[in-house]
Amino acid sequence: MPMKHRRLHAAQQTDASLREALAAICRGSFLVVTCINMLLMTDYYLIFVTGTAHVQKTFGTSLSTAGLTSGIMVIGCLVGRFLTGNQLSTFGGKPCLLAGLLLFTASIGGLFMVDSLPMLFVQRFAAGFGVGVAGTATGAIVAYVVPVRFHGLGIGLFTMSAALALAPWAVPHALAQPATPIKFQLDWRFEGPAALFLQPVAKGYFKAAGLDVTVDAGNGSGGAVQRVASGTYDMGFADLAAVMEFHANNPDAQNKPVAVMMV
């Protein structure tokens, strides 16, 4: 048989095998569980995308505290996955899936009754726990319903649902995210040492990282420290001695420059 015909025959066999595999995999239970997993992960990622800003605005917390709420949800998810793995053989995949979905739905409904940070921490943990339980159950069900000889393709298609859930929220949010404005105060005029800060602005490195940085010339380290302390500037560059002097002369200042960068 000529080489061209052998290649065509091999391609036809591959297409036939793929159609057979998809026909065996993409049946009722697999499609339902995969859709449930995609919707569940969509809600889960949506909380990550919008949750931090919501917590800051609603409770007036710092960025680190708002981010902690998302971290607690991740911890809840890990705990849920760990505990569910031990219970699947006892209760089965479907009861665990239903329990996880009910817990997650109840926790989302309970968000409307949250009026304090401690309650929000509990709500986030419960939501993450529900996602962990349901997510572990969906994986177990898929492993059961997909024929053994098609496990590789079946699991790959199932896990792709999580990636599809992430895409609609991550990409538009990243594109629409406004640049963070930062005002930076130098200790002196635009001279050689200032190139460390001016070069990234000129090259667009800060802009590429989502930062709108404005660098202004200064007239001494003492002035730079005072402007950062007053809130006029977000960051500044100054001698360590000037920072120490400010701390000594202003022990009750609310906004004390405390970070030191060694170059």
C-alpha cells in the first residue's frame, strides 16, 4: 500500500476511534455532572473575582483582611475535599454531590444575612466546604461513569469544564481592571540615582503591571518623608536617617513611613 494511502487509512481509523470514544463518554450522567461542575466552579471563581472589592466596600476593611475571606473559602474547600474523600465509599457519589450543592446554595443565601466579619468568615468557609464536597463528588461520579478504556479522554473533558468556568470571569476582569494610581516622591531632582524609578515608567513596565505611577522630583529626604506621612504621596525614596528622625519627632503620627528598601 502506498505511503499516502496508509496515512489516509490511519487518519480514518483515528477519526473513527475518536467518534467512538466521544459517543461512549458524552452520555446523560457525564454531561449532567460536567455541567454541574462548570456552573459550580463559575460561582466559585466569581466570588474570588468580586469578593475582595465587595468586602472592602461593605465592611471598610483593609485589602489584606478582605483577601483573607477568599483564603478562608479555599481552606473550606480543602477541608471539604479531604473529608468527602473518606465518605464517598460509604454514602456514594450522588448523595455527596447533593449535600455539597445544598450546603453551597444555603451559604450563598446566607450571605444576605451577614452583617459582620466573623459571620462572613463562617459563610465563606461554608461556601468553600460545599464546593469541596460537590467538586470531589463530581470527580468520583465521572470516574465511575466513563468507560475504563476512555478514562484519559473523559477525565480531560471533565477537567476542561473548570477551565471554561474560569475564562468568562478572569479574562474580562483583567482587561477591564483600571490601573492602580501611585504617586512616588523622590528625595532629590531627576538625576542618575532616580533612573531606578524613572526607567520603568519610561519603558512601560509599571503600566504593564497595572500600575499608573507618577514620579515627582524632591528637595531632600526630609520633605519626601513628610509628604508620604501626610498622605500626599503613596510612596517615596529617602534616607533612613530622615525616616528615623520623623519617627522620633512624631511619635503619635497616624501615617508613619515604615518600609525601607535597600538598593
